[in-house]
Amino acid sequence: MKKKISSLVIAASLTAPVLAEGFYAGADLGRANVKTPSIQGEVVNDEVNLKKNSTAMGVFAGYQFHPNIAVEVGYRDFGSVKGSEPVELNVFDIAKISGTNVNALPADLKSNATLNATLKANALHASILGIVPVSDNFSLYGRLGLARIAAKLNGGVDATFASDIAKLSKTVSVSGTMDKTTKIKPMIGLGGRFAVSKEFGVRAEYTHFGKIEDVKLSTLMVGADYRF
């Protein structure tokens, strides 16, 4: 009986590092997927699409107070996504962009223009993790939490005007902040962690964030953590 008890104690001590409770911190890097409806230009009446991927990065810290439960806080930068579309300008658009009276525009004036938009976002988040050990070194986990998401949309128009009559060749850029918002939204995630050693581990996770305005955000990240 004593031998059996001793064997159980030894086995528990060998698996303990994987399920070790305590503080940890780490960083991750991956891809952010950003989806928005077409962005309506403010200077010209046209649209630009912003359904793209960007490079995301983040840092996090947490405390695992139970083999199956941890709490975690972090910061995530979703990077920026850019979109552009060629647009046709009417005389009123040209007058607005160039700062010229409509009646003063040369009759042969030609223009080329591009509508641009850039979306940047980041989040501060706090969540609880439910952890399910699969083996001595590998575990799966689910995440449920809240994220304070800040998003900023910049847009503008780059236009070139030319006229033989007026001997004119000019490039004009008009840009500014189209929208800026900060909201608290839910976040959910699913990931896995592999314990390389007692202190060091690597993990991968897919996270979906609640929609902010009409913007949908999700990330696929790979990271590493260190347990103190």
C-alpha cells in the first residue's frame, strides 16, 4: 500500500509543472481579420471596401488559481487595414477638393482621383479561461471576457488635375478622421497550450470580438508565456 501511495505522489509531482498554479506573462503575434461594410466617402460620393487582414500583436498577464481556471488581462493591437478605389469626380467634387469656384474651372479640365480609407483598432481586455488538460504537456482552453475596443477610421481623396487651357497640372490630397469610437464588447476564444518546460509554454488561439459599430474583428494568434 505504501508503495502504491508513493507511486501516486511521484506521478503527481511529475505532472504538477504542467498544471502549476501562479502568475504568468507573455506575448503573441498573428493575423487580424477586419470586415466592414463599404466605407462611404465624405469628400466625394463613392465607396471603398475594407475587408482585409492585418498583422496583430499583443501582450498578456494572468493568474492560474486552479488547475482548470485562470484569469487574464491583456492588450491587443489589431494593426491597420487600408483600402482604395478609383473614383470619378464631377465638377462640384473638383471645385470642393481644389478650392475653386465651379464657374472658374477650365472647360478642358481633366481629373484622376482615388478614394482612400484606413482603419486602426486596439483593445484592452480581461477574461476568464477554462482549462482542460489533455496530456501531461498539452491542454485546451476556452476564453470568455470583455474588451474595450478603440477604433479610428481615417479617409481622404488623392486627386490630380490637368488643363491645357489653364496650363495647369496639380495634385491635391484631402484627408481627415471620418469616425472614432470606443466601446466595451464581449470576446470569446478557443486555444491550446503546450508546456515546453515548467516555466515556458507556447500557445495558439482564435479569438472573436464583439462587433463595434459595423466593424467585425477576429484574430488568430501564436504566442509564448513564462510562468513565475
